[in-house]
Amino acid sequence: MRWLILLIPLLLGVSTSCNIGEFKILALTTHDPSKRKEVTLDWLKKNGEQCSKEQLTGLFNALPEWLGTADNFEIRGLIHEFYRSKE
């Protein structure tokens, strides 16, 4: 049931805040690493500025588990930029 609640905004294309659950669903349900990198980068570009430092830290630390081989310097660098902008 929780997955359905998290998927509804994603399916409707509505995303106006930093909902880390959306990122996790995108990462864990996209099999192809290239596509996974693409969809998670898009999510970060749309929502990353709205994330708190704590959310960004949690996201950064979960990247190896959630992204697997799609985890790279571009995604980590973008998260780092958002984190530094919060200081």
C-alpha cells in the first residue's frame, strides 16, 4: 500500500518537493543502468534544490545500494552542489 501512495504522484508527473521515496522508487524499478542514471539525474535536477541537508546526506549515502552501477560522479557531484548551496 505504501508503494501505491508513493507511486501516485510519480505516475501523474507531479513532484513539487524533495520526496526521497520517489527517487528510491525510480532507482529500484529501472533495470537498465543507463536509463536509471538518466531518470535519477532528471529527478535530482527537478527536486534537488528543495531537499534539506539531511535529506541530501541520506540520499548520497544510499546511492550505492539504490543505483548500483549507475552510481557515478555526475550524480554525486550534483548532490554535493545542492548540499553546499545550503550552507
